[in-house]
Amino acid sequence: MEEHRVKWVLGFGLLVALLLLLFMANIGFGSVSIPFDDILNVLLGEKASRSAYTSIILMSRLPQTITAVLAGAGLAVGGLQMQTLFRNPLAGPSILGISSGAGLGVALVVLFAGNILGVTISGYGLLGHMTVVGAAFLGAFTILLLIVFFAQALRDNTILLIVGIMIGYAASAIIGVMKFYSPKEDVHAYVIWGLGSFSNVSWEHLLILIPIVLIGLVMSLLLIKPLNVLLLGENYAENLGINIRNTRLAILFCTGILTAAITAFCGPIAFLGLAVPHLTKGLFRTSDQKVLMPAVILAGAVLALFCNLIARLPGFDGALPINVVTGLIGAPIVISVIIKRRKMNANG
Amino acid sequence: MDNAVLLQSNDLAVGYRQGGNKSLVLHKDINVQLHRGEFACLLGPNGAGKSTLIKTLSGFIPKMAGKVSVNGKALADYKRNELAKVVSVVLTERLQIPNMTVFDLVALGRTPYTDFFGMLSKHDKQLVKQAIEDVGLKGFINRQLVCMSDGERQKAMIAKALVQDTPLIILDEPTAFLDLPSKIEIVQLLKKLARERNRAILLSTHDLDLALQLADKIWLLAQGRQLEAGVPEDLVLANGFRRFFEKEGILFDNESGSFKVEREQMKTIRVIGKGVEYKWLSHALNRTGYQTTVEEGNYPNIEIDSNANKAYILHQTDGSRHALRTIEDLLLQIRQE
């Protein structure tokens, strides 16, 4: 027992240190490197040695960094909740088709509007961007409501999972049709959105994103006890006094609003939500959500910051979309962690 | 209070609601009682509706008619969290939860008593450790579930039920996928816990032998029949097992308390002797299709020589005589005639 405690304290210490380090690195590194002293000065509201630094940090890097933290934490929490609820290691926050719903919303605006109404949203700057965000959020929320509706009708979790996946396929199919009939430029704009980015989120957007993600994170902490019991499956959980129906709705809603908001602002960030819970479980070697939930929040933020940093490394200069980085860097990490864990288990 | 009736059903009907207003009643007019300290086994062939009855009694599915009460209060009147302190369950499913230790698992049994975040108090931890020792998993407290055998894992589930601290524990075929020694171990453990902890324990199982030897009460259930309950011996004497398990070619032998495969008895052989050799020789002859008798008559005789040179001496009806060392040789010799 005590041995575990020590390991967990070390784990949390490591994650917090990495979070601070990567937070500063995300603000400091980029096409223009900013000295550490200046970063601190700007963050503390004082003057930097060059006024350009102040505007770079405040107008570009700080919102981007905060967005990465929020998105990483939120998606990772969604992933952990889905993996626990469905008792399936392949589940992630997008498993129920919520991000496909966001994609459908965006496709309707970018492709359909461009095609039928003759308006090219991508040419409209900030207003166009807000429209895209709104459409994505509407699309994601519609799918979420549909899932919640099914969740009330279906008792069996596996069937609910299949329904969610099918809804996702249906949404993708409709997107496919729209792509087929759309001009190249619009399809390209849609593809760009689909690659994901933390850099399109302004302070105005953050005013919406921050509260939603915070609500989701707080809710996830309140769901720790029922999630722990759900590890045993629904029958045991019910026998232990858990209200399965309400708990499931709360979990779906929590993951749903996190995924909907984050996907609306950043595009579909694949992978983070699936990978972070696995990395965290590998690091902490526990199934206890009291440990995993806060750890996943930290690790999600850390991994998102890390990927964002790679995407912005000098030389790439934003040429690498975030989904490319998460896939290329993250996948090997996850594979190695899982294989290592297998070996440790096999050795007892 | 100690020996009071804990679980009681009156004209209970169990079954499933199907879509709409339709429902399927599998069994009705079930009248059973279970006392504290009592270990009861629910026996019946596959498809008899054991699971449905178990689920109804554990509060997973609603009853179709009649009454079922625990501690004098109707099951349906318990609030969710109250019920969790009255009935605990152990199910058939094999749980494979990565990274979960025995301690973690058993600690979840305290869920009805812990605070909003499920934090364990000192008292909770003490109970968890005690229960893990009680089921014989003392050295396994920090062992991962995935590194344990099925039998050990079910013991951990029983410890979970113990810390749930309910007067009634219901187990739905928890031994279904265990090997024989593990089965015996688990059933013995349950019997001991019922007695020592004054819990009422209901176990559904296929294992007739074990139930006959260890259960205080047996509930017999078969499709299209009224449930019969009683002490094992009464049920045997009333031909209960024979009626409930009858199937073409299988017969419950009231004398031995086990199943016999019915075959055409081909030939009668007289066996002379006593003791353990006599018992197993008769067993072997019955198994290979001979009827055995002690009466004299015009049959082959087998005499068991239990002296230092143990031998089976076969006297055929034609007067020939063979002395054989093992039952295997003997059977071969008989077959050759």
C-alpha cells in the first residue's frame, strides 16, 4: 500500500513538473524565441524587453497554450470515462459519433453553403470562423442528444456503443456525399479543419471554451465513485446501490459537452482521448479513478502541450497539423507503453 | 432475531417483461424461506429459470406477482442504497479488470457506506483486510486480478460480498467455470461463512454432489414444475431429485445420491468379498454393463482375495478359474468369455 502511495506521489510530481515546463516551452519556443525572463514579465503583467514579445505572447501563444491544456485535459477525461463506462480499451471520446457530428456541422457550413448558396465561408475571416465553430457545436450537440435519447431506451451498454459507432458512420457518409459534390477549395478548407489546430482559438473563444471545459472537468471529478464501481460492470454496480441510468446519462453528458466544445474550436483531435488514459494507467498501474481522473487531466494537458510544441518547432513552423503530430509521435509511445505493461503483467 | 426468517416469498411469480404489456412468467406460486445462518442451494437443469429467480430475489428484475420480502420488508420497498446493504451478489461473469488489485476490488464492496468520492475510512480498510483473510487470500491483497486464477478471483468477489455487510448473500453460479477442487473449496467456504457470520447464503449451481453434501436446504427448480424446497435428505426420500432430473437414460439413484446412467443390464455376476475392493469392483462391473449380486445362482462368481496377494478370482459357469491382479485384467477376461 505505502509503496503505491510513493509511486503515485512521484507520478503526480512528474506530471505537474512536465506541465509547467511544457507550458513555458510552448510560450517561449516558436518562429520567434522569447527569453524566459520576458515570458515571466509578460505573464505577470509587466513590460517585456521588446513590445513585440508582449503581443506575440498575449495575442498568439498564450491563448494557443491554454487551448492545448484545455483540449488535452478534456479529451483525456472523455476517453477515460468512455473506456470505463464501456469497459473497452478501444473507446475514446469520439467513439459515440460526437466528433463526427461536429464534422457534419462544419461540412454543412463549409461545403453545403459554399455549394448551394454560393458563399465561401473560408473567405470571411473571424465571422466565418465563428460560424464554423457554431455549426460544429450544433452538430456535435445534436448527436449527443441522439445518443442520450438512445441511452434512455437501451439498457445494454454494448448495443449503445454500436449505435454510437453507427451514428458516426452515418454522419461520415453524409460528409462524404457533400465532399463529392463540392468544389476543390471548399473540400480543402474542410480537410484543413479536420486536421485540427489549437491556434485558431482567440480570447473571445476562450471565454466560451474555458467555462465549458471546467464544468466538464468538475463533473468528471464528481463521477469518480460511480465510475469506480462501474469497473465491475453494470450488475455489480447496481447491486452496490449505483443508479445506472442516471450515472450513464451523466457520464455521456460530461464526455459529450467536453468533446463537442473542444471539437468545435479545435477540430477533431483524434487520438489524445484514446491514448492518454492508457499512458496514465501504465504510469500509475491502478484502476482507481480517484487517482486516474486527476492524473489523466494532467497527462492530457501534458501530451497536448508536447504535441503542440512539436508542431511548432522551428523548421516546421506550423506546417505540421496537430493530428499529424499526435498520430506520428503519440502512436509509437502508446504502443511501447502497452507492450511494456503486457510484459510486466506476464512476469507477474 | 438470530434464526429469524430473513428471506421469504409468498406465491411469488418470476419471469420477464417483454416489449409492451406482454410478459413471460416462468415460475409462479413460489413459496420459500431462508433463515440467517442457513446455506441453501438452488439446483436445476439449464434453462430451468434459476437465473430469473436469482435476479428477482436480488432485486435486479421486478417480480411478476406475489410477495417477496427481506427482513420483513418487501424487496420493492427498499431504496436503492438500502437494498445494497441488505443483499449482495456474486455473479458468473469472469471479471478481467486491468490494474485492479484484490484490495481495490474488495474495497468496492464498501460503496454503500463510503462518502461521495468513495474514500475508505480506517474502519473500512480494516474490514476489507479482514474479509480478504477470511476467504483465504491473505497473501494476495496487492495481487492484480489479471494475475489470479478464476477460483481466486471468485473468492475475492465473495470477500467483496462480505464487506458489503449484508445479511443475505446471493450467488448466481459462481462456480460454473471452476475446476472441481476450486468448486469444493468455494462451496465449503460459503457454508462456513453462513454458519460463522450468521448470513443467509443462496447459491445457484449445477453441482448436485456438492449441494447434497453441504447445503442446509435445497431448492429444486425445473421447467414447468413447482419449486420444491427442503433439506436434501427429505427431497431424496420423496423422489424429488428423480423427478426433477429425469432424462432419457439417466437415473438418480436414491441410494447413492448420484446419477446412474441407465443401460440394459446384460449379465449378472456374483461378487463375493467386502471392503473397499468390493465397492470399486461392483462400480467397475456396473459401469461396464453387468448387474452385480450377492445371491448364489447360476452366474459367474468373482471372489475377492484380500490377503497379502490381492487377487480377483473369477469362476466361470463352465468351471474354469482365473486369478487376476487388477480390475482391468479382470474386465478383459470377462469380456473374452
